[in-house]
Amino acid sequence: MADPAETPLLAGRYAHVRELGRGATGRVLLADDRAEGGRRAIKVVPAEHAERLRWEMSLLASVAHPNLARVFELVVVEAALGPPLRLA
């Protein structure tokens, strides 16, 4: 198992825990939020689907309901990340 101190962080704060699932356009990762604490689900999509994700995020951020996941932020990855994130 990798040393947590050496694990690359997404956006300088999210540490990969495990993959939760995959779908038609991307995957969802479970991550520890090292800045605020707690666990977060991170939705990862390829660049060609980024615009739809921006629309989805703005819509979800405007809705508050106990049966919907809370949206925290949109992170754009500018460079590839290796294991365990494996983001192109």
C-alpha cells in the first residue's frame, strides 16, 4: 500500500481512496478532502464532456435537497496524473 504522504493530490487537496464506479462518459472516485476533512465523490470525465459537466454542476449547485449530492467545486486538470488517479 502506498504511503499516504506520497499520494498525489487532485487540486492539491483530494487524496484518492478508491474507484466507486464507471459509466458511459466517465468514472466516480472516492477521495479524502485533506483541506476541509471528510470524504468526497469526485466525478471524472474526459475533456470532450467538460462543457456538459459545467452545466450539470451549475444546475446542481442551485438545488438543495436531502436526496441530491451536494456540489462543492469544479476542478479542471491541466496535466496528466499517474497512479492512483490515472487521469489523462
